[in-house]
Amino acid sequence: MDTLDDDRDVQALDEAECLRLLDTAPIGRIAFTEGALPAVQPVTFTRGDREIYVPTHQGSAVAAASRGAVVAFEVDEVDVGARTGWNVTVVGPSRLITDPAEVRRLDGLGIGPWVPSGAHCYVGVQVRLVRGRWIGRRPATTAGTPGLSSAGAGLPS
């Protein structure tokens, strides 16, 4: 079903809502620099307090590009037919995690790299800059947007 631009609304999401949504996405995308060019790769991940952990294997493009470099990480959920959904982007410095004790601790969180490999590691992305938006159908009334947080930024309840 095609929608007209005038029956959708865009709301900026606050940081708390963005972090909550990060925890609902099974797959994310990490954007990094490879050979002086931008690259994006889908990844599994989990989130700690102020860091996102991406399992990978030593020698991968993500591991090679993530030694202190600033990277972007994105998750989203969309309804293509209705042209609605949300997205969250995190930007921050990255670190390569190869310490065996820390790798074992992160393994205990239940995520692993997509590509099987004997020597895997993790990339940590510090949560420094967080942005998100929600695009949905505009309510029929003009009395406000039901289901959105009081800050005017959130998903329908």
C-alpha cells in the first residue's frame, strides 16, 4: 500500500529510547573505513552499558578497521509498504577485544560471529553519539500524538 507524505510523521528519539531500541534488534550494521573507502557490514551484536560488542574473527575487515577508529553502528526496523519504521545510529571510537578472558566473558552473552572461525574476537564500539528517529502514520486528530513519550520522541505503545 502506498502512502502519501502528508499522512506520516517524523519524531526524533531521545537517547533512552534509542538505547532501548538497540536491545530489540537482532542484527545491526557497522560502518567503517576499508582501504580509505566507506564500508558497511551486517553483524550480530549485544550491548553493554556504554559499549556495543560485535563478534568477528581476527583478520576480518571489521577487526582490521576497528583499532581505535571512529565507526558508526546502525539498527532499524521498517515496514516498506507503509513507509514507516525507526532507526538508531551510534557513533564512537572502537577497540579490538582479543584478551582471552574478556573474549570468554563476551562469549557468555550468547552471541558469536556469523563466519565460523577458530580465532574469534570482538569489536567494542563506545556509545558516544546516539541519534534516532521514528516515522509513522500521523494520528487522525491534531490533539497530539497518542502513544509517544512525553518528550514527543518514542514509538507507539
